[in-house]
Amino acid sequence: MEKALSLEFLRVVERAAIASAHTMGLGDRHKSDQVAVEAMRAEMDTVGMDGTIVIGEGERDEAPMLFIGEKVGAAVKNKNGKYPEVVIAVDPLEGTNLCATGEPNAIVVLASRAACSTRPISTWKRLSSARPAKAPWNSMLPLPITSRQSPSD
């Protein structure tokens, strides 16, 4: 099940990234964010899951949003189906100004876990790197680098 959802989530972030890329360099950060949100929501609603957004964007910057508590996934339309319960953290477009001005390094963010997991949401951390990772990262191990707050936090 995890592998299938991982591939579905890859499709979700890819769709949001492609949608926002079409607005790159046009100077309208709200439009860039809006198309990323709309694409992410539309694609998420095709995923075979009963998802709940637990960390979302929009509240902070009055942008179009996937709001906290919003239900997503195929379970929204098909109430009779049995789908895995998943909690999701999203930022459909981190770096709206970068995208709008045509600069590099805007990203789409999605993190998920089973709703029944015992790991609290507060342990989720934002992880980014200025260069490609040399090896996969195991979230159960301590980070080998010093983390710092991002300028937008």
C-alpha cells in the first residue's frame, strides 16, 4: 500500500509543479500559487485514500489553500469505498515569488503518514538541501547537518 500511495503522491506533486511552471516568470505570485493548489487538489482527489490535510498553507498568506481539516482523496466522492486513512502536510508551491519572477528553487511539498501512526505531527520537520543528497535520508536517524529556521518561518 505504501508503495502505491508513494507513486500516487509523486503524481500529485508533479501535477502541481507542472501547473505552476506554466506561470513562471509572469510576475503573478497569486496565480502561481492558485494553479498549484488547484492542480494538487484535483489530483489528490483521484488518489485511493481517505486523506485529511493537517498542515496546509494559505492561512498565513491569504492565498488559495488546501486548508487544515480539508478532506481529500477518492473517499471524498466515494463514501462507500474502503480507503486507507492518511494525514497530509502540504505546501503546493513553496517559493511563490521565485516562481512568479522566473527564479529557480521553488518547490512543491507533500508529506504524509498513516492516520493511525503513533508519531505525533509535531515531529515533522521541513527538510531542504541546496544540493542533491548523496544518499537516501532515514527519518528515524538524527540529521547529520545543522538545521535552521527558513526565512519564511
